[in-house]
Amino acid sequence: MTIRECYEKMGSDYSGLLGRLGSEMIIAKFAVKFLDDPSFSQLESAVAEGRAEDAFRAAHTLKGVCLNLGFDRLYEVSSALTEKFRGRQLVDYEELLRQVEEQYKMTTDILKEYKG
């Protein structure tokens, strides 16, 4: 699988990302590094422990990383979750968190497949 095929499988705009970053090699390098990004696990921990401020920060960081890497679907749901947590309260977030978890798993599974 090529990095372009990886992004297409994710449902992301590879051409737009390539236009911004300018190099397939740069995209591939940073996309794979996402597998080591701690934002999602920090989000899970913060929610599990009821730490609303930390949950907001982790969701916001995940959103930003996804925007920069062009992970469009994960960006969209993490952005919605960030807005839900903006008031620093863990209320009525469960469905959005489930969507983030689903998109995160899909994204990382595809990246692992690409990485081989």
C-alpha cells in the first residue's frame, strides 16, 4: 500500500495534504509517527478518571494533530468532542467519544497496515 492509498482508505484528502506539505516522503514520515502520539491514550485516561480539563486538552491536541496530518474523519469527530468538553464538564459526551474511538482505531489500523 502506498501512502496515497493509505489516506484514500481513511477517506482523507491526500491531494490537499500533499499540496500543503509538498512531499510524499514527509507525509509518510509524520503519518506513521502518529502511532506513537499519546493524545488518544491521554484522552481515555482523563475521561476514565473524570478529569474534565485534561480531557479537553487531550481532545484539543488530538484534533490539532489530526488536522495537521490530514486525518479528516478523525479530525471531525475529535473537533466535535473538543467542543463538547470546552465547558470543562464531562456531560453527554459518550456518543462522541465512541465515534472518536472508532475513527482512531480505523486510522491506526490503516497506518499499521501501511507500515507493514
